[in-house]
Amino acid sequence: MIVIRNLEENDIEKLLEFVKNCKPLTEHTLYTYWVLSRYFPNICFLCENESRELIGAITGVISAKNQEHAFIWQIGVRLDYRRKGIATSLIDKFVNKCTQLGISYIEFTIEPNNVASFNLFKKYAGCKGIKMKKIKMVKTQLWKEVLYRYELK
């Protein structure tokens, strides 16, 4: 049985190890994951299998500038559990919680060459009747990502 639950502070080492092994996710510090678990546990979720192994995760933050905006920090599913609806369930959990919190916009970035991630978010929006809008290209000399937005209302 698959279980989706909120991120807790005692999960941060487990989450970091998961991210290290879940390419193409970018590994962040334990401190980053601690901040997410401490200050945004209501919109950060882990997915575990029946053996309590971490097989998926979605993390996010709520904007300090505008409480109607949330941002998906990372989403990933373990390779051997992909294409089983877990990523969709994680996005669903995130979107539903954001809706409960009165959040109108969810933003996320996708690397331009990450077709699988783009297709996941586009398909989800289409199935749920959510408007998905490309906002802009975010780039520096070292990286670039495309910023998208779900409009929930």
C-alpha cells in the first residue's frame, strides 16, 4: 500500500538521500530540507511504499510576498515507481492543500530539456481543467529554467 504523508523534521536525511538518487533533481543541503520541513510541512509531502521506503516527494513554499502564491520546489519519484500515477497523486495532494489554504496560483520551474516533467504538469492541468501558463525563462550564465503557473481560480 502506498501512503502519502506530510514531511516531518525527522525525515530530512531520508529526503536528502532520496533526492541524491532521484535524477534529474538537484540536491540541496540538509538545512534547506529542514527549513521546508519546519516552516512548510503543510504543503510538503512524502510518498512511501508498504516497507516505508521513500518512493516519491513533493516540496514547496508559500510566498511571503503574496499569500495567494505557492511554489513547487521539487517533485520526484523513484525510478522503479515511475509511470504508476505517483507523481500525479503528489501534485494532486499539493494542489488540494493549496486550494484549502486559499492559494490561487502555483508556480514551478522546469528545465527546457526535461520533456517528461513538462508532460506531467501539462497532462495534469488538462485532466483537472487547470490553466497552465508559461510565465518566463529564468536564467543565469550557469542554468536556465522555464517558469510556469497553474491558475487555480
